[in-house]
Amino acid sequence: MASSAETSDGENELELIVRDASGSDDGSLAATDEIAPLLTPPEKPKINIFTVSYPRKAPRDQLRKPLEAETSPVAHFISWVWSGSRYSGLMCMAISSTIYFVMEVFSEVLSAQPIPLLEAAFARCMIILVLSFVWLRKSGQPIAGLANVKNLLISRALMGYLSLISFIYCIQRLPLSQAIVLSFTTPIMASIVARVILHEKYKIADVGGLACSFFGVLFIFRQMLTTQDKNGGNNTSVKGSSHTYAILAGIFSSITGGISYCLTRAGAKASDQPLLTVFSFGILASPASGICLFALEEFVFPDVYSFSVMLVLGVLAFFAEVFLARGLQLEKTGKVANVIYMEAALSQLWGIGSSRIALSFGRIFGCLLIFISVCCTMYIGPDKEME
């Protein structure tokens, strides 16, 4: 028995159906099976855009952890050094000096056919130009730079090229030790120029660190300098006025190199992109060194092995210049200039370890002076008020 009732108010309809309890059990079971799926609550609640959203930090953190685990410790270290932390400027300059030392080791170990210095300089400048151009393009940075720093970038490139070409002239006409000592006066010149042009203020520890490191260089090359003076000079056939011109060229290289460091710091800080200073140097030095090469020296076509060595050294030179510019951007010139002397100490220790250089008290004492000075600079760290 069943009864039904309908109620209508014009909009809503209600239908009531009453079934007889004395109906067949099979019909009841069938009806129950039909409506059971509609009455059973779902086991997992559905989430749509109108429900309360769950926090998504946990899944992202779970994704980041495997990525961080896969990242090498070297990449973490480079990221920390480049990030602009308190010691980033000093560490960038230390990495730059270490790369220059590695370049020196590769030049000695990977012996190749003799290449003229101007040709080697031209190859490195070209590689620096290409790599810096690609880096700027991929990072979306303007190639021409900002209008207010163009003069700084052009001046930096000009001073850098004058320092390079003067040093090449000096090293071709002076004994190697004399040319190296003259080149290591560049950090001192840079600190003096930064005091005059950039108005940087130095503490006694900064001046003492530079003096200690330079005295370390003098101790390292003292024996070589005195031996060459007694023998009338080695590795050089020039005397008299030509020797004087070579020394003046070395001093000029140091002065222009110091000015180039200051302009690099000013340009990198103004543009907030240290790579622009490297690119500006490459875009000027590449054609200029190429003209000097074909005008003053005979071009030597390198074989495959020599070309590979030149390519490796050019890539290393690019990264050394990038870290040097970043270090000058983040820290005062007087502090980071002292770290440059690490290259001389590491080179001497490598020579002593490989039995190329005789062990002596002067060399060990000079290396010790340099390392003590650099470690003190690192320990003291940058000033509390960062510029």
C-alpha cells in the first residue's frame, strides 16, 4: 500500500511517498542498493576553489630538499661568495688571485708551442669579450650599459689596456723578477689613487697589511734581483736608456693599473653590474691588441693543442676578471688590494714544491709575511659601515 501527497506553492514542489512495510524483501533490498551509493559519504573529501586551501609550503619544501641535496658544495660556496655577504668582497678577490695562480701553473705544466705575448693577449681579450657578451645577453642586461656610467666604463677600458700593453713591453725587455716586482706595485698604486679619487679612508691595519705584503714580495725575489744585478741582467739584452725605458714602462703599467682598479670599482658600483666593466675592457682591448699584434709582431698560427691551451687560459682569465670586478665592487680598494699578493706566495710555494725553485729562507719568510698579512686582513674583515 502506498500513498502520495503533493504540495505546490507555485515555485516549490514536495512529493511524499510512503511505502508499505509489508512489501517484498527483494524490492526493499533492491531499493536500498539503488540509493546506498547516494547516501554513502565519500571517503576522501573533494577540494575545489571554494573550499579552504591547504598550505603548500610543505610540498615545496619537499621538492627543494632533493634539489639542494643534488647541488654541489662548490656551487653553494660560489653562491655564498657572490651573494654580497660581509666577506664576499675579500673572498671574491681571493678566488681571483687563486685563478691567476692556476693559470700560471697551467702555463708551465701544459707546455705548448711558443706564442708571442701580444698574440696570447689578443686571444684572451677576444675570449673575455665573447664570454662577457654571452653572459650579459643571457642575463638580460643592457650591453651598452647605463648612460651615466659610459664614461667610467670607457675610461676603465682605456686604463686597463694601457696597463696591459705597458706590462707586455716591460716584461719583454726586463728580467722576469724585475717585471714581476714592478707589477706587484699595482695594489699600492690602486690604494693611493683610491684615496685621492674615491676618497677612501684607510686604517693603520690596512696600510700595514699592504706594506707587509710588498715586503714579502721583495724577500721572495731579493735573491733573484741581486743575482741578476751581479751578472749584468738575465733574460735581457738591453742596457742603458732602453733599460730605463722598460722600468718606466713598468711603473706606468702599475699606475694605469691602479687607476683601472679604481674605475672598475666606481663603474661596478654605479651600474650595479661588475660584468659591464669586464665587457668594456674586452670590447676595447680586443681590436687594439689585434692591431698591435699584426703591426709589431709576426702572427704564429697555433696548432690544435696550443689553441686548446689558449682557450682554457682565456676562460680562466675571464672568471678571474669577473671575480676581481665583483671584489672591487663590494669592498674598499685598500683592503682587497692586499689579497692580490696571494698569487705571489702561492706561485713560490708551487715552485718550491715542484723543485723548480730552490728552497731558501728569503722565499719562505716572504711567503709567510704575505700569508700573515692576508689572514689578518681576512680576520679583521670589512669595516662596519659598508660603503
